[in-house]
Amino acid sequence: MSKQTYSVCLCWRRRFKLALSEAPQEIKTLFDQYSENELMTPSNLKTFLIEVQKQEHATEEEAQAIIDSFKHFHRRGAGLNLETFFKFLFSDSNLSILPSIGVHHDMTLPLSHYFIYTGHNSYLTGNQLSSDCSDVPIVNALKRGVRVIELDIWPNASKDNVDVLHGRTLTTPVELIRCLRSIKEHAFVASEYPVVITLEDHLTPDLQAKVAEMVTQTFGDILFVPGSESLKEFPSPESLKKRIIISTKPPKEYLETKEVKEKEDDSLQRKALDDDEAWGKEVPSFKCVSISDYKGGNLDKEDIHDEEDPDESDKLHHHVAPEYKGLIAIHAGKSKGGIEAWLKVDPEKASRISLSEQQLEKAVITHGKEIVRFTQKNIVRVFPKGTRIDSSNYNPLIGWVHGAQMVAFNMQVSISSSSTLLQATNY
């Protein structure tokens, strides 16, 4: 029995030594600076909280309470040792101060140099197929610090106004104007840095003109309007404080002749072939599905295609709304030719492309360096695959490590206890 007890003690001692060795040099330097005789007293800890963590109103009593909460990790209750100081820094109780520190990085570089806290289908209240659409989840996301709001815009039932909904599903719509007004009211509650509205556009030119009027009247002077058809380089977050930015795929002009229509059809076929070559077999997007279809196994989970580049066959218009086109500051869309063409850097134009999580996973295998190079000037948005019907999320690290600035999350459900860290990581 004594031998077994002795083995357990050795195990705990080994873990103790490992924890000390894991503390990075920066943490050790901070501890040495704010400790005496290898112990951080309440007075030392108070000074650290004020000078380093910018908790200006921290008291010695609060510091003592922190020390007392870590007594079970060591025998000396008079202060924190290196191990308990390290534990405190990354404990849940200390993460709550991260938003209060604010953004302390250089924010004067182009927008493409930053990770941006991004939402996906920001208007949904629940699942991706049958939940209500509302401005409430948009407001909640903005209060959490989300800086990119996605709106899918469609003609309403009478084709004379614009609704927001997840198209070709059973989701109930909400009026676009209601969403825009809520964005204006709550955009800068959590942060002064710009809010980007990404539009997935399924509109006719007359409704695009109506959207332009709504956007202009709602946001007024806070709307960032580019001075040219496209930006050579994105402005900085600092210069865009308290501004609203529109990002979508610019509409194209089409001619009326049958010959041009046929050319467009040929172009669509070539685009489909390009996508197949780049990503392998893909199945066309579903028309209208139900929860029972999904749960009953009538859909191939890996074959449900999702969003971002609406089928051009739905948008063969004879003219475009110039007032709508002029509001688009961040141009989205992929050029023809497959992944190599998508990731080609244009020195005269900064743009955005969107990739599903599956597309990103495939692309990083063969074009990882090109993605990183592309994100130095341009923006990559990553969105959840279409089979995440329950509004679940994916691992964001694969996007972040390759420079993807807009890693979009479903905000309808909890995105785990790391949400505070996400706020601190993204502007």
C-alpha cells in the first residue's frame, strides 16, 4: 500500500515540474518583475493587474481573493508562485478582462492584415433549414463583437421588396430594412472598428437599386463608399472606425441577344468543369429540403452544396443598377479557371473570395503557399459546409494558419468557451 501511495506522489511531482517548464520565457520574465523571493504577494499582484492588464481599479483585496482561489495548488497562501501565476493568467476568471483591455495592436495596416470576427447566416435564430429569420441574432452577434454580418437577400413574395432568408429552405423571412436598421443601431456597441456586411445577392436590377436606396438612407455618412470601381489596397481598420462596409459580388452587365445568352450558358458549363477539376465531384445545390429529408437519410450529407457564388443563370439581366454597384467596397467572387486563377494576385485590385470548409481543406494540400500569399493583399472568407444543418461549427485553425481573415462562425449556437478568446484574437 505504501508503495502505491509513493508512486502517486511521484506522479504529482512530475506533473508539477512539467507545468513549470511549460511556462514560456515571457511569463517567467513577468513573474520575476512582479514578485519577491519567488512569490507574488497581494501588493505585487495588484501592481501587475494595474500596470500590465490595465485594470485601473484593481484593489489589494481583489488580488488577495485571486491568491486565495489558488491555495489548493500550493501550500504557501501568502502569494502566487510561478505555477499558480501561470494558471491564473489562462484561467476563466482572468479571460473576462480581455475585452476591457481593448485593441492594443497597430491598426493602421490594410484590412487584409487582420483576422476579423465573422458571422455566418447572421439572421438565423436556429438551424439552417427551418428556423426563423430575425434581426435579433444580428444584434446579439454585434454585442459580442462580431464585425462581419452576412445577409442573404431575396425578392419577397410579391417581388416588390427585399427579404433576408436562407434561400431554397423552409426558413421564414425578415425584411432587409429591419436588419439594416438594427445593424446601424448596434454596430459599434462593442467596438468602434468597422462592420462589414456581406451580401449574398439573388436580386433583379430594380431590387438592387432599391437595396442601394435602403443602404444609403439607413447608414448615411457612416457608409464607406469607395472612390473608384475597385480598391487597389484595402483601407486600415483605424481609418474605417465607425464605418459600414458593403461586400458582395458586383453585378455584371448582359446584352439582350440570344447569342450572348448562349455564350453565358457555355461559360457556366466551363465554370462547372473548372470547379470539378479543382475540387473533385460536386453535386448541384438543393432546391428545397426539409428536416425530415435530412434526418430520414434522403440527402447525401457530403453532397449538399452551400452558398456564396449564386448560379449566374439566375442573374442574366439586361442592365445593372449603377447606384448598387457603386456601394460595393470589397468585391467578392471567383474568376474563371479554377483554384489557380482564384488565388492569382492582381496588383491593381484587392478583392475577396469565399471557400467552404471542404474547399479550404482540399486547397491547403496543394495550394497552401498560394493561399498565404493571396491573403497578404486580399481577403479569404471561410464558411461552414452545407451539411451543418444544426448550425454547428468547424475547427477555425486551418483557416487562420493560412491567413484567412474571415473565418465565419454560426452564432446561433454556442461556439464554445473560446468565444472570449475569439473576440480578443479578432479585431
